[in-house]
Amino acid sequence: MVASLAAFALLVAYGNIADYASNFEFVRHVLSMDTTFPGNALAHRAITTPILWHAAYWLIIAGEGMTGLAFALGAVNMVRSLRLDADRFQQSKRFVYVGAAAAFLVWFFGFMVVGGEWFAMWQSETWNGQQAAFRFYMTVLGVLLFVAQRDDRI
């Protein structure tokens, strides 16, 4: 499961780089708030500076990449520790926690708090990534609950 999360996050980061232009449009529209409700009282929060759009997009990509790398390290460490004692196996999970924290920062804080609420992404019929982000961070949290279970010696 952890390796699958690593593959997912790394593929998302790669896709955002490989298809930079079309995925950048998402960030541009959310930050510029150009598809929120007309007369939106929060529109003063909009960012209309292209360099800041690119900076925000690269921050997202970096977070996705860091998430994927941390999960990959966690998966490798766990596999390497399968035959070790329970305490060592428990310690091998540390990068899973790092990956889960990074994923939560990207998809909950980034997409739900910043994008969804600060930039009112929820008001856009076209550029609303909240449902996808919810699926991502809930999947991560589900795996985290499973992995975080103590593996004592039987």
C-alpha cells in the first residue's frame, strides 16, 4: 500500500511536469479567482501575477515529489525490515509518517484550505479540485491508520 502511494504521488508530480501547461492552467485559474461567483467579496485575495502562479505550481509539484520519495523510502525500509524484530520494523515506518504528513500538507492544506477556502475554489464549476484532493488525502490517511498499527512480536 505504501509503495502504491509512492507511485501515485510520483506519477502526479511527473504528470504536472510533463503536462506543465494544461495543469498550470488549473493553478492560474484558482489563484486568480477568475471563475468564482460574480461579485465575490473575497476576490481581493486573488493573485494575478504570473511569476507567483508559477512559484505556487512548483511548490505543489515539489510537495508531490517529496511525498512520493518519502513513501518510496518508507516502503523500501519496511520491506528491508520484514525479518527483523518488531521494534526495528516499527522504526522502519518513519518515512511513511513523513510521506503522509507531506501528502496531507499538499492535498488537504494546499487544496482544501488554501485553494478551496482562501481562494474560494469551491465556487468554480470548472477549476474545483476539492473532490479529487479529498480522495487523495483520505486514501493516505486510510493507509496511515493501517501502517501505524503496532507490530508486536507474536
